[in-house]
Amino acid sequence: MKDYEKYDGIGLHELIVKREVHPKELVESAIVKIEEHNPKLNAVINKMYEKAEQMVESLDKNSPLAGVPVLLKDVTQEIEGEKLTQGSQFLQNYRAKHDSEYVSRLRKTGVIFLGQTNVPEFALMGITEPKAYGPTRNPWNTNHTPGGSSGGSGAAVASGMVPIAGANDGGGSIRIPAAYCGLFGLKPTRGRTPVGPEHGRLWQGASSEHVLTKTVRDSALLLDFLQGPEKGAAFSIPSNENSYVAILNQPLPKKLRIAFSVKSPLGTDVHPACIKAVERTAEFLADQGFIVEEKDAPVDGKKLANSYLTMYFGEVAAALKKAEEWTGRKTSIKDVEPTTWVLGMLGKVTSAEEFVLSLQEWDLAAYRMEEFHETYDFYLTPTTAFPPAKIGELAPKGAEQLLIRMAGQLNLGKTLKKAGIVDQIAEKSLMRTPFTQLANLTGQPAMSVPLHLTADGLPIGAQFMAARGKEDLLFQLARLLEQSPLWVDMKENPYFSSKL
């Protein structure tokens, strides 16, 4: 199909409705793009072409996105009978026993699943460079990362393989790839989208399921169908009464207030380009009549970072235990990446007391942010503190790599904690992406919008947060920005121009 990659999901479906294209042609076009671009980008790690063709044969063409090609993320988005490796060599032979509720709801929209996308091992990093599959590369510049953990999904959408890809976000994993790949990415309110039936909560409620898209309307439409209470879920909120798609073109209420900050909550550096992205956005919105004020969030960023990592350690330890149940054998340091092993080891020496205290820190932050949003409708920050790193740049080097291996082999979890290594891990691992975790811990919705390019042509996102349940306001604001001159034009991307 000519110009397939230039359409969003709704646009492709409209062509089917008009009988200008057959769903089979869309699937064939997507396969051509995957086969053309994946060898260089390494975004797709499991292809499901035969199943996709079967889905086309049984397609209900009255479904809202009937025939639109989609990829799913290789974490939590189970497809019955397909692999679910979570980026780990240890799970290469595990196959999902049933569809996840997320996948079941997606099926009802009529989308066609073409495969699964690459992730860092157990979705633990803001880059996508698992040893099991190798690094995924950014379509805007293949020397750089597309981010993580939904990096494969980000690269797939940004290269035109598919208009929509499954993603989830436990610390920024939708918003970071959206920022680095020039896409739109919204993390919904805690409890808005399903996480079962294997889970009642993901990362204690920090993680939410949704998608990465080129356009705001695709994201809004998918949330219309993904949202809703789920039996057995630990967190649940009522469905939005009005369609998110329907409200996109409704004007925002007047005199909305926006607080913005360009300061890292960890007190670490922020790249000038990331600061500029926010300042340009704030200036534009002030010109549009919004009340814009520079104001930091009323939370302790360092305490929150440590409480986030306490959960992170515990979840890694639990993930390794779950992997043992799935495979029927014990894990060892040889089965997973050294960093994963050390994180799990830290989880095993983290006490129940520490874990509960960390969750209480989340609740305190949530209360303070809800009070904050009684004054401010939106909170604007950079999505990330730095532009996309180069492939391999953030991998442990030399002495650090040796320390990780020794700590894992000698089981030095307690020693590392006593030596204050956790604080160092918090700063090092989060200093490039210190802004995204807040919304995960408080349960608020947050989005990254593509509003800036660096001098060398790499995308940078601006992040907006709103009060819990206010995805409608975020979508309306995103639609306004999408129609503005700030929105990054995909034609600047080599995969959508003659530059490739």
C-alpha cells in the first residue's frame, strides 16, 4: 500500500471502511515494513504473520479499528500459545497459557497482532539492550537508543512498521520511548486499564498498560476500549462517562493553570535542550491564554526515588521467583543478566518494614499532588533530563561491571545496602529520567508530547501530569499542541522522508 506508514490507525481503518484498501493489504504492507526495517532496528523479536492472516480471515469489519496492524510488548501482554520472554534468556521456552485481559480487550477493536516487541530484561531499564536479543535502535538516529522499557514498540511505530504498539509504564516506560522517538505516549490513571488475570496489580500499582502512537486520536480511541473495571484488580476506577475521542475537539475550559519546572527532583543536571523544550512550551501556552507559573511539585524527589527503588528491588526478586515457577527450575546468576541478579539480590535483603514505609511515601506524595492540582490543572516538566543516549553508553563499564559480578557471585546484598550503594544506584539509574516516576507512584495520568528536536535532530518530549482521572484534560491539551507549530513533524524522521 502506498504511503502506508504515513497513516495513523484511525486513518487506515477509514480506508477500509471506504473500501479503498483491504485489511489483507494492510497486513501485507506492515509485514513489508517490518522485514525492511527490522534488521537494522531490531524492534520486533517474535513475528506472528500466520496468526495475523488467520485474524484477517475471521475479522469483524464493523469493529472500530478492524484490520489495523498492531504489535504487542513482550511483557505482561500475553497472547495464548505465544512466547512471553520478558527479554530474558531464562524464559525463552515459556509460552502464555491464555490471553491477558489487555489483549482480550484489544481483540475487540479488530486490530491484527503481527508480533511482539523487544524489551530490556524484565522491563527494568530506560533503554532497550537485552543480552537475549541485542539492542533496539532509534529510527531517528540508529546510533541512539529509543528508550525503554517499551523501546521496541517505540522504534516500531516511529519507523512506520505499525501505527500503534502495545506498551506499559511502571516508571516512564511509555513516556520515555515516546519522548525519544517523537511519539505520543500517555500513562493512564492507576486502575484505568486492565493488568489481569495473571496480576491484580503491577509493580504495586505503579505500572499501567496502554499504547504508543503517532497521533493523539489513536491513543484516545484505544483508551476508550481498554478502560473499565476488571474483576480481581487491586485498583479500579469508574469508566470515563464520555468518549475520549469525542472530547478531543471540544475546547478546553478557560483560565486553566499550568505549573512548570525544569529542575531535576534529584538535584542532578538537566540538559539545555530539555529545558528549552519546556520553556518553549510554557511560553506557547501562556500566549494561548493559560495561566503559567514556574513552580516545583510539593514532594521530596530523593525520598521518592529511594521508595521507588525499594519497590523495584522487591519486584525483581519476585519476578525471578515467578520465572522459576513458570520454568520449573531454579534461577542462577548464569540465567539472567548480572544487573538483574544484583537487583533481585537487593530485593531479598529488603525488609517488609522498608517495603511498607516506601509505599507510605507514595501515598504521602499522592495526597500532596492532589492538593497541588486543586490549584494547578497541569504540571509540566521535561519528559527526560537528557536526549537519547548512544547505544551501549549506559552499560556498566570496567570496575562497575566487575563490582556487579562480584556482588552477585558473593551474595553481597546486605553489604551493598550498608555501604549506601542504594542511594548511588538511585541517582545513577534515574538521573537521565528523573521526572517520570512521580506519576507512577501517585497514580496520576501523565503524557509525553513530541514538541522539540535537538540541534542534531533527536526528539525530546515535554511531560504533562494531571489529577487522577483527568485523562480527558490531558487529551484535550495534547490535541491543542498537536495542531500547534511546536509538534514534531514525522517528516523530519529519516524513516518518513527521502533521507533514508
